[in-house]
Amino acid sequence: MAIITKIEAQKKRDDRVNIYVDEEFFMAIFAELVYTFNLKKGMTIEEENLKNILNEEMYIKAKNKALNILAKADQSEKKIKQKLSTDFEDDIIDMVIEFLKKNKFIDDDLLAQKIVNTNVNLNRCGKNKIKQNLYNKGIDKESIDEAISDIDNDVEFENALYLGKKRYERVKNEDKRKIYQKISQHLSYKGFNYDIIKRVLNKLLNDDEFNM
């Protein structure tokens, strides 16, 4: 048997407390659990049993938080871990991630493919922009490379040409060099590489003086 020797509020989080057993740190929990289980200084406890009970409560809270986050928008494993890390310990987070993966609530490969499809078909982005968007979503490099490899080169060029034509209509009355510059900058911003931009400009302007 062990004795709870201190229940101390955390300095940076007033909704969490540190519990000490036999003068040593035991674990950190939400303050509400102190009242839920009527924990008090001087209480005699079965240390392992109490830890299991409190861990289960923290796991349920972490799982519910993760599910609430995912109900609003798809998330990568990395982003879920980041969002949980402010409230929960690594072992609890790992348990939640295992649950989410097992039940297909998170799937980085599937999420990457969804983002690629949206970026290609709706936003008409180039590969460079898509890579950055995937990275910002917390997708790992392996999943990014796999998703990017599925993008059809002809589709990417047609998207660049479509955007180039739209921009050309806005600037066609300007000096040719400005037209070239503005279309080039726009396509670069949208994530297209040098070769695709060059092909689009040559097709739109059809003038040797603008060959790069």
C-alpha cells in the first residue's frame, strides 16, 4: 500500500494537478479526476490499481478530444499528436493513435490522396504547391512521395495551361515582357516547375523571343 503525500496544482495549467505518492511524483491528471475519485492527501491507495484507473480516464478524455477534432476535419497522425500533446502524456497519446488507426479514423495515405485530388482537380495546383500543402498537413515524406507520384504529368500541364490562359486574359494588353513575367510568377506561385511554365509560356505566346 502507498500513501498520497501531495496533490499539487500545475503552475502553467490550473486544470491539471500533479499527484505525489510516498513523496515521489506519481502522475499528472486533470483536476476534475481528483474530485471524481475523491483523492485526498494522506489517502492510502493500491498504487498500481489507481494508476490503471486514472490512465483509463485520461485515455477516454484523450480519445474523445481526438474524435471531436476529427469530426471537424481530417487530420494526419502528426497533427493529432500535436493537438493532444498539450493535455496528455506520450503513452496515452500512443494508445489513442493506435485506436484511431485501427478504426480507420486516421490514415495518412488516404488523407494525402484526398488532398492531392482536391489540389489537382479543384484548385489546379502544381506538384510543388501540393507537396507544401501535404507537408503543412503533417503528412510524412513517404506518403507525400507516394501521393505525388500518382499525379499525371499531362493533367498537371493542362492545369497550368488553363491557369496561364486565365492570367493571360487579364494581362494581354500589357507589354509582352510583363505578360511573360506575370504569367510565370503566377504559375510558379501555384506550384508548377520550370519546365511546365516554359511549355505554357511558349504555347501561349508562341514567340521565340520569350523562349527561356
